[in-house]
Amino acid sequence: MIETAFRSDDLPREERFERFRGMVREFYDARSEHADDYWAHERYLQLGAVQVSHKRFLPMQVHRTPTTPFAAGSDIYQLSLVQNGIVRTEWTERKSVDAVSPAGGMYVHDPARVAMSAFHTPEGAGPYQSLCMVVPKSLLSLPPARVERLFGRRIPVDEGFGALLEKFLSGLTSDTGSFGPADGPRLGTVAVDLVSALFGHLLTAGEAVTPESRARTLLLRIRTFVQEHLADPELSPQTVADAHHISVSYLHKLFQTEGTTVAAFIRRQRLEHIRRALSDDALRGMPIHAIAARWGFPNAADFSRTFRAAYGVPPRDFRQQALGAVRR
């Protein structure tokens, strides 16, 4: 996937805020009482037509300018998961100010409807922080008129689809090394399906969510479940199916669309965790069989055969090569 970053630390002090301001100038003008010595770190992941970002910056305010290109409306939705701080938003259609809660809520906006946003954090609480996603409206399976009902509304992320989306975004931005260049569009498809399912659920408009979108969202939930239970040696297609109230045959059908099987997916994920552990110098003293058992391989002989089949070398040789490379 394509990843870019902005770090104000890389710039001379007098250029930091102006450079940051220039990043949003196409749509907004920005100002901050910290402009003399501004601090901001932002990472952007391009997932096909979808963009995901992790933002941390000192308090500031942005407002629409007379030359904004949003005069005829925007073609995107912007989702923000506030992790630290408070956002105050003024809408172009209303006189009221929407006070957004501190960390723990997700919010959806149409940038064309936002007149001003002020990002604050309590004194001593560190920078404002959020996870953001930009999704083209045309990719969602819900009518824009329905989605408008969600603007400015707090979406909980402690359960259901909100929690699933939060986990997806957090995992994606914290570990990009697991994905290759071709994975960006695939992850973008997952993100769109998940957002579409979340919106449909919130609007009780399940009939507007396509069966294909429901299936891909269920598959994402299953993948997340598997990741959380890899250490359980009893994890199997049957336990996965039971946990999601579906038949084993339907579970196999879901994975067939991915060109793999449930068992192969579980095995691959376990082996990948073990491979990383064997490459970790901090775990040099942990026996290989203990690492294998930690990730669902209680039988050392079975594990050794499986590892060698997957990576072409026995686990002991792999570890020696990996840790030797680390030391060099």
C-alpha cells in the first residue's frame, strides 16, 4: 500500500505551522495559538480509493474559505475516531455548535457541510489524536439522504460494527509491515464494506446493504475472531462456525471466495506469529517448543514439519539465520 507521513520535527521551527497549514489550505484555512512552535505527526495510508490516517497535532482551528471547492458539495464522507481531545464543529446549515465528546466516539461528516472545526485538548493532556477515514460516497451501498442522518452523531466503538471498524483501523495503522503493495485496494474493499454495514445497521437499513457486503463483513469478523483465539489449540472450523452461529459448510464457502480454507488460514496466521517470535532477539531465551505451544502447536514434531513445509527450513535453522542477521 502507499504510505506517506508528515513530521513537523523534520522542518525548521519557523516553517512548521505554515507547512502544516498548507496541507489543508485547499479546503480550509487554519490557525493556532501554537503556530510559533507547532508540532504535528500524521501518517496516511492509501487503500485504493479509500484513505486512512492517524493524526496527532497541537490544538488548532480550521474554517471554510470563500474559495473552497466544496461549493457544489463534496463526494466523500469523512469518519473520525477521536482518541484524545475534543472537537467543536459549526455546520453551514445551522447556527448551533456541536460539542464532540472526548476519546471514545466516532463521527461522520460531509466536509461540504462543515463551516468550522476546532480541535482542543485539556492542558497537559498532550496533542489531539484521531484515526480518520475518507470514503468516496459512490462506493457505499447506502443512499446519501440516509447517511446524512448520521452527521455529527456519536457512533459508539465499544460494541458491534463500531468496535469492529475501530479494531480494523487501529490494527491497520499500527502494523503496516504485514501488508504488501497489492494489499491496499483489498483492504480498501474491506473498509468500504465495513463502513457500509455500520451505516446500514445504525440506520436500520439492512435491506440497503448488499448480500456481498454482509458476507465480506462476516468474513472480517471471523478473521478477527481467529486472530484473537490463535493461542487456543482447540480452535477449529467447528468452533469458529459455532461462535458465529453459522454452519461449517457456509464457513467453508466464505473462505472459498478468498481462495483458501479455514484451516489453512488458521495455520498460516499461527505460523506467521511464530516466525516473528523466532526473529525477535528479545525472545532468544524462550524454547522453540514453548513459542509453538503459545500459538496453538502443542505437538513439537507436528509443528516442526508444518513450519518446514511453509518456510523451507526447520524452525531452529530459521531462528539462527534470523537472529544472526539481527546481530549483524
